[in-house]
Amino acid sequence: MILLGAKQVANKPAGLAHLFSTSARAADAAHKVVVVGGGTAGLTVSHQLLNSGKFQQDDIAVVNPSKWHDYQPGWTLVGGGLTQRESLRRSESSLVNPKIKLYEDKVATFAPEQNQVATESGEKLTYDQLVVAPGFEIQFDTIPGLKEAVMDPQSKVSSIYSYDTVDKVYGKIKNLNQGHAIFTQPASPIKCAGAPQKILWLALDTWTKAGSFKPHDPSSPIQVDFATGLPTMFSVPKYSEVLNKLREERGVGGLFKHNLVAIEDQGNTAVFAVPDGEPVRMSFDFLHATPTMSTPAFVKNSVLANEAGFVNVDPATLQQVQYKNVWSIGDASSLPTSKTAAAITGQAPVLAHNLLQATEGKAPDAQYDGYTSCPLLTEYGKVLLAEFKYGAIPQETFAKFGFDQAKPQRAFYYLKKDFFPWVYYNSMVKGTWQGPKGFKFGARAYSTSAPGRPRAFSTSARSLRNTPARRPRDPLDQGDVARFPLNTGETFIARTPPTAPSSRATVVGAEELFARAQPASDAELAALPPQLRKHHRQARNASNVLSAEQIAEMQKLRAQDPFVNTAGALAKRFGCSPTFVSIVAPAPKEVRNARNAETQLKRATWGMNKRIAHEERRERRALW
């Protein structure tokens, strides 16, 4: 993706920069910010910049050749039979704000000395600020025999790392009744280093429940091996120890430092390179292959890249080390952390803040600490939520609430399965979701409360913020009340009735009233206490009766898009109460799970005052 913003031309005298800018922009398309790449990183940072309120129509441009945008972290769910690949795909144009210029083209070359990007169609885009975030390219063809095998629907080889192959994985897992199953992971960097294990654990759970896999039993119909080019199960020791223990308990063979280098024998034999010795050949009846991945050639061969082919950036500020108006995040950057979508939630706000600082002639002062996350499915219904930063140091969101995130939890499963896919398309790529920091809206989201730290929901103690504690009003301690201090230190509150005594407040009076065969007079009605107020505004405006056709239409709309057609929205449309909508057209279970997960995640961002107030309200309800 390409972002244009600053006024300076890198490494040029001010006078020459002015001459270049005047002549070049007369012929070429000019933007303040150009973002190369329209994936997770590109869309997130471009919309965060737009939301800052500092850019006008077409000031920001995104260059992306793909027509489709896929939620790739969800491909594990597809491979595990939990969802369909089509539900995780959107058109790229539908996700880009109309104020952002979208070029459906591929970058050919960078010319940072001229502040210019050339596309394959021949168009030249000039910029003030450039953001390079094209992601990884999947390379099935770098392993001989793999591309042919994985693209053949009848072969024994499968992979969740491609839209064209991910929907074949679950069928092959279900159809395997006996034989040798191998799951591979290369030693080189890949998207989401935990994904090869996720599909392993889901497949193992499927075979175990079907009786085809029996741990530590030589007579088990299916034998399973995990072959990884790495020396451990995971890069973070805390989680690696737990995962390796799971592997041993579940009877999965560990082939460490085994790097898949070829598929031979017409897709029946896998060849692994080992550090010392001859290549190891193993026959298989099922193979899940993780292909190698690389930055695009236009990045790898450019002056922006380091020796390994990644955009060479400062690991804290995300600024290119040589060209100060060039930035990079995501898979194509040289950041020494795992390549995950969760990492973007930590990287994008830092980049957006520092880029805005640069446009104002200020030094970048926000710093990225290396945060990333990997929700590891260890079975159906359980997820180990790995969160860590630079140095493989755990940085866990829920640890302060008593959760051991190294222990697979059911609550984290619903985050992975329901909440994360929903929040990705509804908020993250729109620039309003920043992971553990919660939701951010508007220009305030990208101002800073302290050097290097983007503003977030407050979770600090009241004493550190030097602000008085706020307490919700006690509903019993309002109006005409009498207070009686008790010896226990508590206070007894006596409150008068909400309405004046009425002659019809007795049972006898009520019987006489109902015994009459005629309506009460206006005078009698005026003397009655007021009717109970319908607390919901839509309930107050509700009509009495809905036809069967209206209810059927309501149910149809609810099923089509339950996130848009909420109970409140449908109640307003049909003139009924939200409770009625929830009864006749309840939201699907996965929607309820996603909302529950969202609520739990929001609570994790509450500050100390809000936590105290919530607990006080809960205690009062218990007394009522």
C-alpha cells in the first residue's frame, strides 16, 4: 500500500525538491500518502490515517492488484469444517473508503529518490509519504512437486494457505480412516506461525472422536507426525512448552528441524532436509503442507529492502532506515516478530501517529513494542491465546483478570471463531479496532497522551490518574428519603412510596372496581396512579399487532444479516419492541457468541473507576 503525506523530498536539497515536485506532479498522479498493498496492514493504516481528519479526498491512495480481500486467519476455520471460505471473502473495492483512491494495479518499481512509485500499467504515482505493506506471496512452486499435488483435488496433499485449496482440506481429513498423516511447517518466516499446528490439532480431534486415532497405541489406524523446520513447537518458550506437552500427551510424533523440500513418487512421498545427513523420505496417506512464503519481487529487488528481502525499517518507529518518508508494517517489513493480523493492531497506530508527526515536521515519538498474538486452536472448543512482544516475552491481555492464557480456554475459542472474523471486517480494516486497546473512533484515536503511546481506554489505577473516583447514584438514595445509620456502619434508607396513597389501593376497592360492568369515569381514572412507563422508547411506540407476513419478513431480514438487522433496528422498522423481535426472530448462535465475546473483550479495557462502579451496581441488584 502507498501512503502520501509529508512535504519533504528525501535526501534532496529544499530547492531541488521544490523543482522536482512542480515538474513531476504536472504529469503524474500525486497523493500525500501512497499505501502499497490492500491487505490487512494496508487497509488498516490507510483508514486510520483517513480517520485522523488530516486528509481530504484522494490525498491517500492504495495500490492493490487483487479484486478480492480474504480474512486469511479464518482459513483455519474453513480447514476445520467450522465455516465456509466464501463467508470470509469481500471485494476489495467495498472495503476502501470512497475518499481513498484505489488503484487496482501492481507495483513495478520504487523510486524513493524521486518520491515515486511506478505500476505495471505504466502509471507513476508521486507521494509525500510512502507506506509499503504488500504482504507475503505464497510460493507453492518453490518446493518441487508441491504445486501439482496440492492443486490436484484427488491427491493426498492439502493446504489451508490458499483460497483455491482451503475448502478441500476438511473433506480429506474426514475421509482418512487409516494411514500415515504428516503436517509440515517450514523454517522460513510464514503468515501466522501457529496455523500449521491449528489444523493439526483440529484434524487430530476429528480422528480421535471418530475412533481412527488412538494416542500411544501402535495399533491405531492413523499415525500422526508434525514435521517442522524449527527446533521447537513455538517461538515463545512459555507456549512452546505447553504445546510440546500436548503433542507428547496426544501421541503426535515430533520431527524437529525437518524441512519439506520436495514431493515425490506421484504425490506419495515427502522429502525432508535435515541439518546433518541425507534427506529423509517418508511415505504418507495424508499431508498438510505449509508452503514457503516471500516478499514480492518489487520489494525484494528494491533499495528499500535489506539482505533478506524485507523492507528495512526501524523496529520501534517503523520508519525506513534510509528514506525518512518511507514506512512499512506487516509481513513485508523487517520487524522481528510473528507475521499475524494481530500484530497489525499494534503496528498500525504507531505508524499512523509517526507518519502524522512527520507531516508536521516532528520526529516520530511513538514506539512499537513488538506485540503480536496467535489464537492457537488446540481442539474444537479450546484455544490457547498466545500474546507476546519483542524478545518472545509474553504480553497477555487477560492475565490481569486471572486467566492463564497458556491454558486452552473455551472463552478464547469464541473470540477466534466468532468475534475476530466479525470485528475484522466491521471495524479493523476500517481503522477503528486496535486489538487489546479496544475500539478507536475519530481523530482522537491517533493523538497521544504520552510520548510513544497512542491513547487507549484507561486501565490505570485512580491514584495514578489523580482524578476523584466516580460513583453511580444509588436509586434508593434519591428524593424524599430518611437515613438511619446502623451500628454496623451501614445506612438504612427508608423511602416514601412513589405515588400518593389511593382509595383503590386496597383489595376491597379493587374488587369493587372490577365488579362494575362499565368503564371508570374520567374523574376516577384521573385519581388512579400513573401507568408504569415503558422504559424503551421503541416499546412505547410499538403497535399492537404484526401480521404473519410482517413477522416472516422480519425473520428473513434477521437471517440475511443479523449484525445489521439488530433487534433494535427491526423494532424501529416494524413498530414493535426489541424483546418481541428477539422472541420471533432470535439472532443465530454464532452472532450471540460473537457479541458475548465482544462484551468480554470490551470489559477487559475498562478502567478502575468503571470496574468499581460495575461491581457496586451488581451488589445492589443482589440486595434488591
